[in-house]
Amino acid sequence: MLRILRSAVFGLVFLSGLLSAAPPAAAAYPDRPVHWLIGFAAGGPVDIVARIMAQALSDRLGQQFIVENRAGSGGNIAAAAAINAAPDGYTLLFVAPNNAISTSLYKKLPFDFLRDTTPVASIMQLTNMLVVANAMPVKTVQEFIDYCKANPGKISFASSGNGTSVHMSAELFKAMTKCDMVHVPYRGSAIAFPDIISNKVQLIFDNLPSALEQSRGGNVRALGVTSPQRWPSLPDVPAIAETVPGFESVGFYGISAPKGTPAEIVDLLNKTVNEALADPKVAARLTENGGIPRPMTPAEFGKLVTDETAKWKKVVEFAGVSVD
């Protein structure tokens, strides 16, 4: 009997040890602030949406979601930092088309994005918008193409960094229209707009949230959106495809975590993001910033990123661009 009792006690102690050794984060998550890494400068479209969602997550989960801007290398600095963080749910990454594009555009990345991240949640779908300096003597996409061809090499386009959808939308436009333009990369579109407004740089194919803000404010002139059809919230702005058949560049925003993040945490974050997207107030703010809320499961978002990676590889190859 004593031997049986000792065995039972040992078993309980062993089980207790296993339970105490298990990662506590999943059970109590989140019990401290969560850091959400953003690959671009404050004030840009990614930053705007990230702060809307960070507040929504903070309100629902009772801990602060802190937006950290780590600009540079087309978002790859933030991606590398997130991938190398502990997979405990306390470091997340804002995911956008740049992450899908960089896989084929950069030849020497120290990580494989699809392999080294865990998809968490989709936030929204969005388009880019071609906006030009008010000093540019063009009011339509066709007039812009004609002006480019009449002034080869004299027009500069800004981007939020190499490998972003802002950059690649312009490269695709160049390849399809044979316009000769010079690329000027910035560490985020918010930094680029003062130069566009002053006509030091003539245009940008920016994500809709910030492009819309600048065009509504009269700082720049909107010529067209990069979606295949007119964007639902902007029926008066033509799709570039109306002038350049087949032109398309539609983006996405979402969240990923380091590979190995516990499934319980991923599921909780996914559920909370989707609940926020269903909130009329949150959805309205995203819509005001040019997006369409797009809730998904982690698996659906993972497939989206995989499909976008394959799509942008074709665009990179078609445009003939690379960054090393």
C-alpha cells in the first residue's frame, strides 16, 4: 500500500511538473503588453490601419497592443525582427504585400517568410491610387502616359520602399505602358508626400488610406486606382485598367507571428480581430481609410499570403526588377 501511495504521489508531482513547465502564455495571454512591428514610418497607410486595429485589440483583450515602427528595407527590417522574436504571442508583425513581394524581389533575405512565420489574421483588402503633384499638367491616366512619353527619364515616382506594393505598382505600370520613370524610394509614404506636394517627385502609387487623405485635402491630384474595377467607395475615380487593360494591383493587410507561436494564442488573436472587424465602428474607420474589412481564418490568411507571393513573383519577373 505504501509503495502504491508513493507511486501515486510521484505521479502527481511529475504531472504537476509537466504542467508548470508548459508555456504559461497561452493560458493567461495576454498578461503584458504586446508589441506589433510595422515596417514603415509613422503616419503612412500601414501605420494608420495598425493603430486603428491596435486600439480595437487593446480594448478587447485588456492589454496594450503597442505599434512599433521599424522602417527600412521595404519592411524587411521589421519582418526579420518579428521572425527572430520569441514565439510567445508578444511580438506580432503587420503583414502587407511587401512581404509577399520581397520573397522574389530580394535575392539574399536572411529568412523565408512563408516558412518562418505563422499566419494569424486578415484585416482588410485595399487598392493603391495613382496621385500626382498638382503642378503636373495632367488630369487623366492617358494624359499622364502621354506626358511621360514626351518627357522620358524626367519624371520621378516615389515609393514607401523597395519591394512594397507602392513600388511594384509603378514598376508594373512602367512595364505595361513603356513609360520611362525614375524610382525614388522612401522609408514610408508619409515621408514622401512633402516632396510630391512640392513637385520634387512627381507621383506615387500609394496605398489608398494615405493617398485618399492627401487627395481629399487638395495636396495632390488623384488619377486612378489600381484595382481592376473602380473601388466601391470611390466610384468617381477611374480604374487605371480602363486606360491600361489588364493592369491590376490589389493589396491586403493582416497579422503574422513567429513560427511556433502556440495555436491557442493564434486562435484567440484571430477570433478577436474578426470580432473587431464585425464591429460597425471599427469597420467604418477602415472603410473611411479606403479599405474593405476581410475577416479570415488563420489557414485562409496563410493561403492568401502564399497565393500573393506567387502572383507578385510573376509581376517581379515581368517588370524585370530586383534588389540585392
